[in-house]
Amino acid sequence: MFGILAKFFRFSGRENGNKFKLSIVIGLIEALASAMKIPAIMYILIGLLSGKPTGKYIGGSVAIMVLAIVVDVICKRYSTVLQTEGGYNASAFMRIKIAEHLRYLPMGYFNSNSIGEISSITTNTMEILGDVAARVVMLTMQGILETSMIILMLFIFDWRIGLIAAAGVLIFFGVNSVMQNAGKKDSEQKVVCDTELVNQIMEYLQGISEVKSYNLLGKQAKRLNDANEACEKINTKMEMLFVPYHFLQSVITKITGAVIVACSAYFYINGTMSAVYAIGMTISAFMLYASLECAGNYSSLLHVVSVCVDKANAILELDTMDIDGKEIQPENYDIRLSNVSFSYDKRKIIDDISLSIPQKTTTAIVGPSGGGKSTLCNLIARFWDVDSGEVTLGGVNVKDYSMNSLMSNFSFVFQSVYLFADTIENNIKFGRQDASHEEVVEAAKKACCHDFISKLPNGYDTVIGEGGATLSGGEKQRISIARAIMKDAPIVILDEATANVDPENEKDLMDAVDALTKEKTIIMIAHRLKTVRHADQIVVVDKGRIVQQGTHEKLMKQEGIYKRFVDARQQAVSWKLSH
């Protein structure tokens, strides 16, 4: 139990951990105030049984009670505020910390872990740690503190009764420890089921168009229902598992209370305890374990807290790609790959590739699907790290750059564009956060998207749907290009940026690409002949190797993949529908 509490405090961070520790100190004062009820009871009993005027005894007892209640209320207020602030701040801080950490992880992590699982950690797990965990931890601690203070008071008045109470607490914690171990496996399973449920919900929503198109409603709904039922079953199982232990803990506290009453009576009868103390101990027996029982019930959730902390820490402990990176400004923007190899899931994707890309030149990468074109670009931009060889920018290994300084040199336009659920202006401003409205408009004009933006209901202040769902493919592409123009990076990577554009928008998009790529180092993956034939060099990649390299004219003189690619495209263009 105490190990889990310490783990939670460490996880919360120094500032929030200090809030929890201060809350415990305040809780200790609160517990002491609560324990003062025993001396108050004793004081009034002395007055009642002494035969002396009881006025001052009653007044003194009431004064002690009022003081204890005032201190208790004040302490409880400040303790609750600290717990709430600490819990929610810790949750918010760790969400940001995890998000930042994810930014520096290799892309392979996201390929092998579902978005649902990652989302579950940053939402469900953090919510549990921010809300439930803080309350569980602090209520458990408060129950332990209050019981400890009351036992201390009992020791002061009669050490024998104090020992009996302490023995009851030890037996209580023995049962609690067994309960913790019994619930460990189910606690882990609960977190797994919660993650799977989020995963299924995300998958269902993301694939809703396919679900409808292929009439998969029943199948997908069943998977979602199965995940929901699994969560329901494990939650029910955990509750049923803990019921006998909660009952046994309650029995232990009640029996210990009864033993204290019986022993107090016995000690009074044999003359070793006064009537005042005997009655006081009897009353104390009924108030002794109320807080401890509450703590015991809440402590059953501590292993859930522990598992949640472990899941969050598992991400934070992953090795990032920016451990020793430095802020470097390259002397030039020449890119060189030297004997680069890369494998994913033991499958070789890039096999001993060497390539030189001089600054302010255009390099087109073509080849069959699955040949390694996109992976090659990802290695250049260090979305992944090479297994062997090296990639350099300006003569410096990309691993020597900090991620921020490396990324400042690259702009990307992908085939699949992601736009955030925000205004169009803010989406363009992702390229440069401090840009003025006039600069945004200028970038949009260069990207050939100003006209259609101006026709929208709120112009640049139009909020677009998540992922840019309210825009066409060509419109999203041009906004993405405007974003890249705004960034004005010296190197531009175009990953099949024009692949899915309709003919009506093609000219606008190509004009936008031209505006983006002026005086830049261009690396493009393309299938369209007109986008590659004027490149300074064309690199043909197949099965992870460079099989051809040269200008369009040079490669057309060679029998190989490129010539077959061009001939097939020209033949397709020449096709006409017969009547």
C-alpha cells in the first residue's frame, strides 16, 4: 500500500507532490483535532463522576470540542483544495509531458500501437490519476492518520487498551495486504479492458464510412459490445472480489472494538482501571475504526492507480530520438545518405542506399508501391532512425541535431493532409505561429486557396471540421501548401502531394507547388510524369534499393522501370473511349 502511495507522489511531479505532502501535514493536524474528542469525553466524565460542580468540566469539554471541530473544518477545506489542485494539475501536467514525449518518439511506435491505446492513456488513464487517484490516495492516508492519532491518545490514557487497538490495526492491514494482492491481476485487466473499449470506439468512429459501405454494422457493433461487456464483467468481478475482504475488515474492527469494551470492563472490575477511563475507553471503541474502514474500502482501488501510473510511465520511459541533440544551424542544405539500411518488424525496407541531394535542386523519387520511397523520405527527416549508415544535413549527422532545430529545416506536404478542427487561419499559422493576418493571406494567395477561402461563410475565420472533413481533397492540399509556404523552410518534401487531385484543381495545385518550391531543396515522391520529368535527378527505388538514377532524358535511354513507367503513363493518356 505505502509503496503505491510513494509511486503516485513521485509520478505527480515535485510541485504537485509537495501539494499532496502539505495536504498530508494538514491531514495530520486534522487527525489530531479528531482525536481530541477522546480527552473532551474524558474531561466531562471526570466532572460527572467526581461529584464536583460540573459547569467548568462541561465548559472545558465543549471548548475542546468546538476547537477540534473548527480546526477539523478548516483543515479539511484546505486539504481538499490542495488534493483537488494537485490531482488535476498533475493530470494536466502529465498529459502535456506525455504529448511532448510522443513528439520525439520514432514513428515505428505509432505503427505498432493503436491510436485508441494511446488515446486511452492520455484520456482515461490521466482522468483516473487526476480525479479518482488523488481522492483514493488522500482518503486512504487520512483514514490511516486519524486512526493512528486516536490510538496514540488511547496509549496516553491506558497503554493496554492502546496495544489492543494497535493489534486490531495490524490484523486489519494484514487482511488489506491480502486484498491488494488478490486484486492486482484484476486491476491490470481492468485497465486493459478500458483501453480496448476506447480502441474499439475509436476504430468504429474512424471507419464508420467503411462500416456503412460494406454493411459491417453488425460485426463492428459486436466487437464494440464485446469490449463493453468485458469492461462490465471485470468491474463486476472486482467489486465481488473485494466484498468478502471489506466484510472481513469490518468484522475485525467490530471485534476489536468489542474486545476493548470487554477489557475495559474487566480492568474496572479488577480495580486496575477507573470508572472514568473504563467508560471513556468504551466510548472510544465505537469511534476508533470508522475512518480506517473508509480507508480500507478506498484502498482496494490503489492497484488500479498503480497500473495507471505504470502505463503512463511506460510511455515516458521510451527512448526518444532527441536525447543528445544540439541546436545546429547547417552551413548548407546538402543532404547525403551513406550506406543507409532500415528494417521494420525484421523486414528490410531500405537496403544499403547511398544518395546525394545538393541544395536548391529537385530530386524525384519514383518506383513501384511498397518499394521504400516514403520510408526514404522519413529517414531523411528523421521520423525514423537508420539501422546502419548515416543521413547528414549540411555535413552534420541528423542525429546530432535537436528535433526542433532539425525540423525547422523541413516543410512537408503529404498525400493525406490532416487539418485540425480550428479556423482556416490558425491551420495555416501552424507554419509560423506569430504570423499576421496579412502574411496568412499572402501565403494563401501563393498557394492558390485565397479565392475559395474568401467565399466561405466566415472567410479565414471559418472553423473546419476535424481532419478538414468539410473541405475537398484539393482544397485541403492547398491549405497544407499555404502552411508550408508560411513556414518557409529551405527543404520541402512532397510525398505524392498531387496523387489524388481532380483535373479541375490540378493546375491550381501545381501553381501552389511551384510557389512553395522556388529556391528550395525539393524531394518529391510522385507518379505523374509532368511532376518528375524536369527534376534535376530522378531516383528509381525498388525493393529498398536504388535501381536507376539520372535525368529524365538519361533514364529514357535505358531499359528499366522508369522507361516502362513513362511508356505506361503515355499509353494511358492516349487511350480514348470508342463509340
